[in-house]
Amino acid sequence: MSPKKSVPENTVEDKASTTSAYLDNYTKLKDAAEFLANQETPDVDAILPMVEQGTKAYAACLERIEAVEKMLKELDNRDE
């Protein structure tokens, strides 16, 4: 039997803050996608800021998803 690997414990505030940040970025990404998809006549002056916002929000969401996947793998490995 191998020793269990420790997974850093997060405080409730850390988890709430991280979840809130993820949801904020997810909402920004969703809003940017909806805005761009619903334009009948593209407003070229509005497209660039929305694409930038969506790109930043996507990167933040992806980073969080990857962190959660890593934590899940660590927990799975700890149980072995």
C-alpha cells in the first residue's frame, strides 16, 4: 500500500471565490458569443472588444477546468 498523496485543502472562501470567478468568466464568454451570434449587421467596432473579452474569459475558464481535472486526478490517485 502506497502512502496517500496530499491534496491542498482550500478554504470555503477560496472555493467560493474561485467558483465565482469561473461563473463570471463563463457569463462573459456566453454573453460575447450570444452578442456576436445575434448581430444581423456586424458592428465592426463592437466585434473586437467582444472577441477580446470572450478570449480572456475562455482562457480563464479553461484554466479553472484544467485545475479541477488535475485535482480530480490527484484524488483518484490518492485512493489507489
